[in-house]
Amino acid sequence: MSDFPADWLARREPYDRRARNPEVLAAVSRHLAALPAVTVVDLACGTGATLRAITAALPARQTWRLIDNDLSLLARTPQATEPDTIIRTVPIDLVHDLEAALDGPVDLVTTSAFLDLVSAPWLERLVTEVAVRNLRFYVALSYDGRVALEPADRGDDAIIAAFNRHQRTDKGFGPALGPAAISNAIGLFERIGYSIVQGRADWEFGPADDLQVDILAGFAAAALAIGAPAGEVDAWVSRRKRLLAQSRSTLRVGHIDLFACPAVSAAPDIPSTRR
């Protein structure tokens, strides 16, 4: 579920928070504002970045269940410091035990930078389980395949195409949907009558943002992993690093945020996937 080191998650967190779509988050806040208290389940929570990013937008009394299978990341999640906040960490393998993560009282399900890692059958299972429980679902920072590098380089298109192909390889849940995940999720929720609020939540990096180096390295590693010629990949990385050293490189990575909410109070008539 979480194969990302804690230091990488920490370095990207400010960019994630800045990228979150304010209109989508405002919709989450409006739909929960009347509740005296809210219980949130955060799937694939990592070190708790979603909690840190949205807690101020929720009712003051909050209970969080932070779900991940990486114990080292769970150990780095926040501790409750407010009297009206309860935080519980729950180690769960979402591949096999998704239903257990959603059991019990839940007002909101959240996840960030995760849906693009899962397969079509697993996503359908998730949407079904959310729907039969009549739950609200907030998805942030789902990669949608858009990458813009400036100034352009002759190798950009081939590297990004290779990266997007790699995004569809198995990340532990079966062949991943990659950039198609968010559109698939929107389609699934719309077909079962959920209302949808969506918006772009793009990462934006300027010449002074050193995280560009890590992202370029990630693009290159993915391209190599699916068989791109090493010489071409290395040359591309060198040219892009040269532009960065010259304070000329900018980078935009496309993401979509989504809030899906039951349109009526009764749950849709969808069979549960619980075994």
C-alpha cells in the first residue's frame, strides 16, 4: 500500500497541500458542517498528511482512523493534541481487508495520491463498499497523466509516455489504472447516483524547487523499468538537469481532486463485495 519512504512523503507534503483544490475541499466542509462530530477513515494514510491538510476544514470534534500497512509510516502519524480530536492508527492490508477498514461509524472516507495505484476491479470494490454504506468520499491528488515541462526538450514526450505506461503496471492491487483511475472513479460514482465535485490539483514547481530533481529521477526510473533505452533516458535527464541548474526549468504534474457524496439519504441498491 505505501511503498514510499517517509522522507519523500515529507518533502512532497508542502506541494501536495498547496495543490489541493480549494473548491473541492470547500464542498467537503459544507457537507459536514452541520454534524456535531465527524469520523474520518483515511485509506493509505502514509504519515498522516491528509489529516494535517484538512482537519481545519472539518467540525471541531473529530475521530480519525488512519489506515496503512506500513508500520514505520503509521508510527510517524500525528498524535492527538486537541481535547476534541481522537486519532487511531490501524494497520490493515487494503488489498485483502478493505471492508474491515470501512466497518463501524464513518462520516467521511479520504485518500490522497493513492487511486492511481489500484486496479479496476479493486476500484470497483471500493466504490461499491462506499456506496452500500452511503458514505462521502474525498479523493485528493490522483495523477491524471498530464505533465508539462518548460522549456520543452525533444525527449519529453517519450519519457512521459513511458512513465504513464509504467503507472499501469501492478502496484500490489493488480494492473494499476494509473492516469485513468480518477476518470474511472468519477464514472463509477456518477452511475450509482452520487453527486460529484471535481477540480484540478496540479503540482507546480519553479526553478528553485529542488524536488524537480526527484521527480525527474522518478520519470527516468519508470521509463527504464519498462525498457526505454538507457542512453536516451540518461541523456534526457542530463539535459533537464542542465536547464534546472540554469534556473530555467518549470514542471507541472496533473492531479485531480474529487468529492463524491450520496445524492439521497438511502444507499443505492448495490450488492456488497464482502465475502
